[in-house]
Amino acid sequence: MSNALLNSILYSFIGIAILVIVFVLVEVLTPRHNLRKEIMEKQNMAVAVLAGFFMLAMAIIIASAIH
């Protein structure tokens, strides 16, 4: 495999790991609001959309930082 392909795969995994860490960090920093419970159990669409936009924004920031 080429060096560019390996770098792309490595940075993809690093980006995904950072994204997961940031999501867990938000869960920890907001103890009064459990995002998973709101989305999965209470079917709160507004929280789901907010979480989706947050993840998308963080992904753009991480991609810009890695690139």
C-alpha cells in the first residue's frame, strides 16, 4: 500500500477517535442532561438534531486540523 493511503487511513481513525472522545466529554460535562437517554428512550428529535449538528461541526474542525 502506498504511503498516502496509509496516512489517510491513520488520520481517519485518529479523527474518529477524537470525535468519540469529544462526544464522551460532552456527556461527562453535562451530567444533568443524558444525551443518549434523551435520544434513545424519550425519542427527543430536537436533541438528536442538535447532537448531529455538533458531531458534524466537530468533524469539520477535526478534518481541518488534520489536513
